[in-house]
Amino acid sequence: MMRWSSVVATAFAVVACSSSSSDLSAARPAPCAVRTTPSGISVCEDTTCPTGQEQCGGVCTDTRTNAGNCGACGVTCSSGTSCVAGRCAVACDAPNVVCGVVCTDVKRDRLNCGACGHACVAGTACLATGCVAAATPFDPDAHEIAFVTARDELYYISPQVGVPTLYSRLVNGTSASKIVLGPEREPGSGSPSQTMSLGVDANGLHAAVGLNTGLVIVDIPSQRVTPVAGVGTVRSVHVGAQATYFFEDVGGRIFLRSYDLTTGDSSSAGVAADGMYGARLHPSERALYASWFPFGVRRFSIEGGRVTGLSTPVLAPDDCSSTGLWSDATGARLFSDCNAIYRAAPGEAQDGERVGTLGTFAYITDMLHDAVGHRLLVIAQDAKDRAAGLYVWRLFELDDVSYAIKREIRTPPLVVEGTTLTTQPKRVFLRADGRLLLVVDGVPEAGAPVHASGIATL
């Protein structure tokens, strides 16, 4: 009886082996040998495997890609990793790829730009598989940014809410100064101090900072800080050679006031307004233009550092209040009104002539005229993006005669913790050598908030 059982078992093993060999012959053309497992089960085991595979537990396995036998039989990759070239590596979702043991996007990775192992040199970033010049990191909390061309120096407030502090930084990256302007809280009320505006004169000698608590004048060379008494919330400040001009909100009535930088004398002119959208001091310091709702653009006359009067509207309001206004080198005024650009010739109050449009782009937030380069630089938002709740801004170069769009200027990328971010323009300035100075913000990818800024010269 014992002998018959042995024969039956042997026959069963041979049949099982033969069946397995037949089933697997197409994938594994190898002779079949019987191996008994510790639990007493007989399995068919190949003596050879196809090139590039080896036996692991009786199964021909590619140890270069098998997560349960990675590099060798029995080596198991942990959760969240996969077997790549015989080594456990982070599992990658397209379009990312594995470089070594790291999962990365070769369109953004400075160390693996375009291909694994191709690194970008210092001062550059990886963008679309190539190394390009990168923006220099800048304070992401910078608020109310001003630029003094004569000194090649940026001035800014950081943070917007809290202890108001004025910083300056040379474009080459050297930090020049840090001046604390006041307390963190509004005296008497306990409300947080909030910066509303910043102005710096053309020579970098004086700065004025408008707060929800008043006005502060800064003598930059000595770093002397002078709070101006009897001033409420300041919406906008503009610093000339003779005086500081500021818009004070007094119970919904807006006053343009002046503060003489030498004597401290003041003057004012007021207008009732629902809102103020922008203002610019003319380089001659004989006029200041402001855009209002519902008044459009109006001109304030200035004589000897004192406000002497308010004109009738220079640009009549329409369905979209003016978002900014500028003067070109001829003295003509340039006004932006949503996506339209108007030009008013030098002279007293008059309506401007519509001279250009950005088509589907709307809400111009910054505009700069380069008289030498005969170009107009404009930062604007796409109306479709705005309707969709997306805050995307773009930089355009326009011809300053025809006001037609010549091109869109792509802002340089920014590197944050080794990752390349695309950017969008925040402010545009003109350096003494005619090149553009851009302040840019990092653009987050979906689901990845980014708090980063940079500066770059184009």
C-alpha cells in the first residue's frame, strides 16, 4: 500500500510538472525540474530563464523592474517606491521621471534639466528642458515697492501689516538699509498698523510712508523718522524735490495735502469721492493727476510745493474707472482705463484721446514709458482669467506712436528650494542703462501654494 501511494504521488508530480511546462513554454522555454517546498507542495522549477531574468521562488523574474525582487531575489521595495534599474526608487507619475533614486520633472529641475544629470549653472533656472537666466530671490512680503533710478536701488515696506519697516536694496543684491517706522499697533486703539503707500524722491533722499494711522517722513541718509501730526488714513503718497504730496481720507472725503520737506508747511485741496484708483506726480512737480470714482481723472495744480487748485475732469469717467495714469517725456498724459489707453496733450484740463487697446486684456495695473526706446510697457490681466477668478498678469510692450502691441514679454523663472517656478510680473521699472527691472511673483502649480518673489533685469 505504501509503495502504491508513492507511485501515485510521483505520477501526479510528473503530470503537474508537464502541465505547468506546457502552459509556460511560450513565456519560459526552459526544462522543468521538480522542487518540493517546505510545506510539501511540489512545484515545477525552470533550470534556466530568458536573458535578463532570474529564478525567484521558482518564477522567472526581471529583477531590474520587479518591486518584490529588486536587484536580487527577496529584496522588496517599500510602499510608494518602484524598482528602476535594479534599485528601489520613488514611484513617478507622468510627466515626471526617475533620475537615480529621485522622481523629478526634467522641465524644471536645475540638477536634471532636460535629461538626468544635466545641471544648470548658478544664476540660471531650468525651464522647458533648457537652462535660462533666473530671477534673483526677493522678499515675498515686499509691499509698496519704489525704485530710484539714480541710485539703482529698490525701496519697499515689509510686512504690510504689523511693525511698518522700510527696507532698501541695491539691484546687485546688496542690502542698504532697514528703518523701523513705528509701532506694531495703532496707539490708543490696538488695531494693527497697516501700510497703505510708499513714495521716494528721484534722488533717494526722502521717503514718505502712508499708514492707516497717519504719515511718516523719512530722511534716508540720516535714517531720521518724522511722524506728521494731525494726519489720518493716507491712501497715496508722492515725493517731489520740494514737498511730499499725500491723499488723506477724512470720513469719505479725499484731500490732497502737501508737506514741505524743509519747513513742514502744508496746503490742501479736497473732493468727495467713493474711491481712488491711482495718482501720479508729474516730473515737473507742477501738477498731480488722480483717478477717481465717479469723477474720472482730475488734475491738481501745484506751485512752489503747495497745492493751489483742482481742475475739471481731464478724462471723463465711463463704465470702468481709470486704474492708473502716467506722463510721457513730452509732458503728454497717458491714462489707462480698463484695457484702453488714452493720451492727452500737454496743457490744461481736456479729455484724452483713446489711442490704444489691449483687446481681451483688461485692468492695467502698471505702465511705464521708455522715451529713448520708444516703447510703452504695460502689465495687464486677461478679462477671461479675471472672470474665472484667476489672477494672472502679463507684461506687454507697445509702440509709443501707434500704441499697437509689439510683443508679450515672458518673465524669467524663479528657483525656490531647488524647484523652478514660472513667474508673472508685479512691477516694472526702467534702469539708467535702458534695461527693464522687473519684480515678479512665483506662480504656484495646482494645489501647491507658493509664497515667493524675485527681481530680474531684461
